[in-house]
Amino acid sequence: MANRLIGTRRSLLQGGAALAVGAALSPITTRRSRAASLQTVNMQLGWITGGNQIGEVVAKRLGYFEQENINFAIQPGGPNIDGVAIVASGRYEIGQLSSSPSLMLAASQGIPVTCFAVGAQEHPYAFFSLPKTPIRKPQDMIGRKVGVQATGQVLLTALLRRNGIPEDKVQKVIVGSDMTPLLTGQVDAITGWRTNTTALKVLGPEIITMRLWDNGVRLYALPYYTTTDFLKTKPDLLAGFLRAAGRGWAYAKANPEKAVDLLVQEYPNLVRADELEALPIMLNAEFTERTKTFAWGSFDPAVWQEQIDLHDELKQFAAGKPKLEQVMTTRILDMTANDRPKIG
């Protein structure tokens, strides 16, 4: 009898231990199987990750991508990384560029990438000046020195052309990315993104801002793109990405401080105070009057055509003017029309 009791007790203990181990392993196994079922989406950038991707970071950390069965990762760029070539090769699934002209140029060269959504509805690119030589409208540039980065020369040319100002009436000065030339009087205006509040802080509170968008040159910023093949074969995956990202951006608008906390947790090198200052400007570019009706991520094909025509006029397409359907598609926007946040 005693031996049977001891044996029974051992069986119960062994069974209990097995159940305990099973219970402990179950969540791990579930997570692993869940991860295995997710489809990977890498987003290749052309720059180092920062506040411009706060919506995607929020969506990642709050599990919005997982709810769409997506394993999402951001791949940072840099000066020696050709994001378009990486995505076009099929190495990564989607990409994001700083400005729309890069996609138009890629399309004109026969590179099979297409825009399927847009982050910033109104490009934050602007000309900055100080009260001692204020430049509030393009005509104020006449007789002035304007500092532009080498890659931004065509944007100054486009601005002058749109406003009927001969190029020889404005002195163009090639500058770097910092604001020193404006502070030291080497130039009367300098270009940059309004969202780069860290760099602009040195100019003080009386800085004067003239946006490119408000003066006849309407470009999109932060367009999302993919290959034409991925667009054909994985439209549902792209739709899931847009739904999740849109939720992340909506959360950032409703909860800016919490969103910045999530961003800094993901990228501890970022400065919380700087990101909090920059976020309202970024959100004003992501959410506009247009997004109240057409939702976050949308774009106007007419604006794309306007950009193509302008850059063709400026002889930017050495390989020939691209067709509108080569540059953009509304297919994924149409698929998610009722799922993206309609807020301004």
C-alpha cells in the first residue's frame, strides 16, 4: 500500500511538472508560431531613421503591424545607400524617399518602382531668412544670395520659373546642411526642411519661413514605393501595411507625447525634447484639409502630373518624360479607402 501511494504521488508530481513545463512553454511556442506566420515587410529609407517615421514606429511597438500579419522592420539609409536600387532589386519590399522627384526620375530611367501612397501631403521644404533681409515671397529673392544644397538647385530653378523670375536675377550659393551661412551673412536665405527644428533652432524665434508648396512648386514628401512586381503579386500585404501605418500616425496625432516616448524607446539616440518640438510640424504635413476627405496616405494624381510636367519643362528627364501610370498608382489607396484615418 505504501509503495502504491509513493508511486501515485510520484506520478502526480511528474504529471504536475509536465503541465507546468507545458504551460510555461505554451506562450513561447505560440509566439514562435505566430512569428513564423507573419509576412516580412522591410521599409528601406534614404536616410537615418528619425521622427519622419514616428507613425511606423508607433505602429510597430503597439502591435498594429502584427495584427495585419506583418513582421515590419525599418532599414536605415545613408549617403552610400541607394534605396531605390535596393528595393528595385527585390531585396526589400517597400521604400520611402524624401521627395517625389526621385521617383519620377527613377520611372523615366525605366526602373520598375511605383508610388502607392504619400506621407507628407505638403512638402516641408522651405526657404529661411532673418528679419534683417526678409524673404517672404519669391520676388524678394531678386538681387539676393540664396543658399541651396547641390541636390536642391533644381527646386530653386523651379521656384523662379514658376514665379517668372529670371535666374540671373538671383545669386545661387551652394551650401551644406547647417545654417551657418545665413547666420554669418554669406547668404540672405537658406533652404531646409521645416521639420528639422534642431538645425533651425540656431536662427532664433524671428526666423522667416517661405514654403516651396505655397509658391507654385507642389511636391510630395516621404512617398512610399514598391516594385511593379510586388504591387501585382502582394497587393493585400501593401494594404495591410497602409492600414497599420495609418493607425500609427493617427495615434501620434492624438497622443504626441506618448508617440515620442515610443520613438525614443526604439531609437535612444534621439532627443525627446527635439522630437516633441518637430512632431507638430510633421503632423501638419501628414494631416491636411485633403486628408479629412481622402484619408492619410492619399495623393492627388493631378499634382503628380503637375510635377512631371514641371520637371520635363526644366529638362530633368534625360531618358525621356515618364508617363503618370509609371510613377504612381491608386490601387492600394482604393483598397484601403475606408480603413485609413480621415482626419486633418
